[in-house]
Amino acid sequence: MVQCRKLDKLLPGLKRKPYRNELGQRIYDEISQEAWDGWVRESVRLVNTYRIDLGSSSGQQFLLKQAAVYFGFEGGDMAETAWTPPTK
């Protein structure tokens, strides 16, 4: 269980670190599985919108920066995506 930084609730945490770096450790320590699942959905939109090559260093760095902003570890604005959820 972790006190999720993103959702501000005590929730089940991740089973393992998502990245092998300092950001991955912070996500593991401070982010819930529920919040991580939200990031995965958002990251797919970013990859598709910006046509990010995850095999390149610049693509990986872009996505790591966006993850840090998404979870509130860094200041800044999230990159905009062209997709918006449908209204009910």
C-alpha cells in the first residue's frame, strides 16, 4: 500500500519499479497502481500524437519528462494531445 501522490489516497502500489532510474524508484514508492494505469493510457496518447520513437534516446527522455510532470514530481505543463474523451 502507498499513499498515492497523484490520487491522494492510500491504495495498492506497483509490484515492481517501472523504470530503472531515480524516477522509477519514486514512482514505485509514491504512486499507486490505479494512478500508474492512468499514466499508461495517457502515455499511449502522447506516443500516438507526437509519433514518439521509444527506441530513441530523445523519445524516451520526452516520455520520462512527461511522466514526471504527470505525477507531480516536476513542474511544467503536460504536452497536449489531439485526442479528447467523448462527452456524455
